[in-house]
Amino acid sequence: MARIASVEAGTVEPEVMAIFAEVEGTFGMVPNLFKTYAHHLPLLRANWNKVKSVMAEGSLSQKTKQAIAVLVSRDNSCAYCVAAHTGALRSLGVSANEIRTIEDDLDKADFSEKEKALIAFARKANFSPLRVSDEEFATLRRTGATDAEIIEALGVMELFTAFNKFLDSLQVEIDF
């Protein structure tokens, strides 16, 4: 059970309603994550803007970003984000079998070598950022990853690491 009740649309101020309308337009619903952030408008606004910037802009494919979201969230044991972003992968047309491959053996998944390297780098940065070696970084560079792509992959990792901790601390109910 959630430690803090989510905020329902009919009880909020106009700016929250406007953000909820954008969120619903994007996801077809207002996830409990955002309903919980709505208790503090500045944080709701900041996080929604960050989701739009990180997940909707940039050069990495949605499949790559969603894979980072799923794997980082799985590594952090966040059931909410794993459920949400496994669903997002499915909505992109990724089969259940391919999702299992992404989770179990990324090297066999249908990604380019650069995408695999970026996903692996984001996971390593999540687990132990101070242990990313110069050789691992050089390997990433050899795949053709640009500075912007590296930052973008780390931005996805950063976004979901924060969401994972927020959702798990408050035991926000899964609504996907």
C-alpha cells in the first residue's frame, strides 16, 4: 500500500491539471508516479519537464531509452518502473521474447553494437560509476558513441535511478 495517497485530478490546482492533461496525452493516463509528485507542484513540474526532455528528445531510439529504463530499474529492484517500461517496450512492438533477451543477454538483443555499449555503460554507471574504467570508456568510443549520446544515455539512467528511489521509498502502487 502506498505510503502517500496519490492526488486525484478533481482536487488539484489549475497548473497541476494542465500538467496532468499533458501526461495523459502522452501516456493515455496519469500514472501514480505523477499523481504522487503532484503533492509538490515544483517537483511535479520539474520531473515532467525532465521526462519530456530526456525521453522525447535526443538521438537515441525509444527502444534504447526504454531498455535503459527497464534494465536500470530492474537492477535497482523497482517493480513500478520495470512494469511501466516493459509495457513501453511492448507498445513499441518489442515482443515478450525480445524483452526477455534484453533482460537476460543484452549481447543477443536486437540493438547495434553502439546501442548495446550505451545501454551497458548506463547500467555500469548506475551500479558503480567510480569503477567505469578508461578502457570501458574507450570501448564505448570505438563503437562511434558521441558525447551527446553518452550524456543522453546517462540522462535516462539518472532519471530512472531517481524515479526508482522515489517510487520505492513511498511504495507507490503499480498502475500499468
